[in-house]
Amino acid sequence: MTNHKKKKLKKRLAHRAKEFDKYRTDKAWRNIFVKCGILK
């Protein structure tokens, strides 16, 4: 039972990490574009 729960938790954490990473990369790209716009 506990092992199963652990596996589920791991999966959920991995999914969350992926979403967070996507959000972070999107933000980073936006920042880069903004900086380029300012530099131009």
C-alpha cells in the first residue's frame, strides 16, 4: 500500500516539475525577447 502511494506521489511530483519547467522556460524566453527589444 505505502509503496503504491509512493509511486503515485513520485508521478505527481514529476508531472508538476514538468509543468513548472515549461512555465519557467516560457518566462525565460519572454525575458530574452524583451531584452532584445530593449537592446534594438
